Amino acid sequence: TAHDIFRSALENHKYTLLLKQGLRKSFIVPLLESKYGFKKENIAMVDDRPENLAVLMESGVGLTMLAPHTILRCQNSVMSFELEQVINIFNEWTTHRHQGVKNEMSVVLTSQQRHLGAWSQTGIEIKMMNRTFSCFRRIVRSFRKNSIFRLS
């Protein structure tokens, strides 16, 4: 969650980077290593933003998968992916790792259009998320986008 990424960034003293670039998925890697005992090269991540995956690969994550994600309002559908493909790629990757092959992989998942039928799109609100934290994130993001923060 965003809270975990934020906490991990603070615990690893990434204050300046946090202010300059906001929450980055790579901030969670040290937490996954320390709290859960995962080695970063054994971590697999799926994301819909190539820049997140590039940073994760630079951080040493072993497998990244770019997930298609486009909302097609005029067709009442979304572009997504098959979970089966993710599982197959993960299984192939772990098989190679168990055979001693050190393979960092970055894969683009195949797009699949999903028709939503009678579903309506509404804003998703995570009720468990602290409203103060959410407000703080929006303010800092606004400052970054408007170039108010100029950190060297």
C-alpha cells in the first residue's frame, strides 16, 4: 500500500528522493527484504507504468511485467491482461531460478479487451486509507508538478 511504501522510504532515509519524486515502488524493496526475508532478485512485480518497472529493475527486482491498462469509455471496456499469462511467466521464471539460471526478466503482458457490460465506473475510495495521508500526498504531488519544490 502507499502507507507501506511511504514508511519504507522514511525508514531508509529517502527523504529528498521522496520529496522530489514522490512515492516510488522501489522504496518497498528494502521492506520486503527485511520484514519478509525476500531477496530482491527473487521478487516479481506487475505494474501498468513502464517507469515504475524500470526503477524496480534498477533496484534489482528479478521479474517485472508491464500490464496493459486502458479505459475505453466509448466501448464500455478496458484493456487488461490474462492472469494465466502472469502465472505462466512466473512459473517459467521460477523454474529457471531453481535451475541456477540468474535471469532478470522484463515482460510486456498481452492486451485483452474486457467488456464491462452494465457496470458503471465510479471513483474508487479505499476507506481504510487515512484521509490525512491522502491529502498530504495530493498536496506534495501538486507542489512537485508546479515546480514549487526545487531540491538539489
